[in-house]
Amino acid sequence: MNMIRQIKSYRENTFQKGIVGVIVLIIIAIVLFSYFGINLKELSNKPIFKENFSFVKEISITIWNNYLLPIWNNILKTPVLFLWSKFIGLLS
């Protein structure tokens, strides 16, 4: 029972540290953009910026649908969901 409490406590602490880390990273990025005089609003309105993000989105969707999703559905889904349910059962 004590081990389950330790796992829950570790999970909560790790999640909280992760959120704080992301917030700090976003703040640092904004400060750096400001320091170098980069206007994010202007940048996001440029056609080349939109085209690049559209290209990355299309490539990501293609990779997911053609390569990663079949691997997940045919090989990984059943064992991962089985192990996940066992892990969740340990926590409750």
C-alpha cells in the first residue's frame, strides 16, 4: 500500500514540475523573442510562415496515418492497453 502512495506522489510531483518547466520555457522564449526584436504577430501573418506550418502539418499527418497508426493498430495497441490497465489497477 505504501508503494502505491509513493507512485501517486511521484506522479503528482513530476506532473507539477513538468507544468512549471513548460511555463518557465514559454516565458524564456517570449523574453528572447523580445530581446532580439522578433514580433510574433507579424511573423505569424507572413505567407511563408503559414506555408511552412502547413507543410509541416501535412507531413506530420502523412507520417502518422501511413506509418505510425498502422504500427499502433497492428502491433502495439493490445499489449500497451493490457499493461496500462494492469498499471492503473495497481494505483487504485
